[in-house]
Amino acid sequence: MRRIFPLLALVPLLAGCPPGSGEDYFQLALNNSWEYFLVDGGEEGEFWTLTISDADENEESGRGDLFFQMVRTVPDALGEGVPADYPQRRFNVALEQDLTGSTPKPIGWTYRWLPDAQKEGDRGEYFVVSPGSAPDWSDDWSYDFGEGTGSDFSISVVTERSTEPRQTSFGTFDDLILVERTVEITSFSSGEELVQTTVTSETWAAGVGPIYFHILAADGTNTEAVLRTTNVADSPGT
């Protein structure tokens, strides 16, 4: 069953502003980009690049407003003739808004297209939701899909505001939204049940966007990526 969200306003945020001051944590806007280096996991020399494009630039589907694409780049690590770039995450999103007042108020971003091979979420469900203004704001939602396809998917998302500093090479930030996504895939084969669980932790900073990712894969592998640079904001230099 889909969770019904309160109509919460989102106002622009800057790094270093008081929690709940109303800055934009997600920065899902056309042409925004971020680059990350890996501090754990991955291949030698690997780095990730996240870009936000118009949904029409996604050759697989133009649904929604924006195309979220994170690409892994592994220079010279995969052998001759093997592309150095390949997708880590990709999907289209649309902005949901409360239109009942005189000024539209963002509620959050919903998935509008996802590749079949990517178990990120389900179309029409929320990717992120706009935080409330309270310093102790938190929210969570969950849903299931895939019944009858041979695998059942259970998605749960827990989000909260945090003031605990997160250090990156781009700067240190303390006005944050933490998002933890747990994807549980249950497969059935020859009467046996196999459950695989992946947990992705994201940190979104006010005025900067996503600054940190940690993935605990179903096989126990850890991958950790930290922001190196972005075109969204100047480094706070701390």
C-alpha cells in the first residue's frame, strides 16, 4: 500500500545554515553534477559521476522531468576493448507539488522510469521527499512490487535530518538529510526461497546535494563513495 505523505514545503538551503532553515538538500536540477572518489570497495582508480539531465535525454524513456544517472568510471581496469564507463544508477524522476496554495510547494520526487535490471524502486513511488522544517524531522515509507514475476521486491526508506558533520574532500557539512534504502529481493526456484538484501545509505547536504553514498551489498561487500567536487556550490573550505 502506498504511503500518503503530508504536504511539506521545501525551501532553498545553504551549507552551514541552521537545520530546518529551508535550503534545498537534493539539488535535482538540470545540468547539476557531482564527482565522487571511492574510499572503500570498487576497482583501482574507480570514480563515480552523477549528472542530472532532461528526461528527454534518456534514450530509453522520456517519462518525467529529469534523468538521474550515476556512472562508474574504471580507467584501464577492465581490459582492452571494455568500456571504462558503465551505469551505477539511472532513472527518471518527476517533481510532485502541492498546488492548493497560491505558490506551488514541492512534496518530493517520484520515479517515472527505471530500467528492468535495476532494483532501485518502482514507478510512481517516492525517491526522496521534501523535509519539514523541524530540527528533528524524519519520515519513512515502504512498498512491495514484482508479484508474479518470479521475484518479490520489498523497498523500505528511512529518512531523517542530521547535524553530525560529514567530511568530504569538497568540504565539511552539518546540515544534512540522511536516507537509508533497504531493498529485499525474494526469489523462488525449485521450491526454494532466496532472499537478497542491499542497503544503500545516502547523505544529502543543504545547498550541495548528495555528498556521500555507502552500499552494503547482499554478498556483504561494502562500497563507499565521498564527494570530490560539484558544480552546484563553492567548497566551504572547512
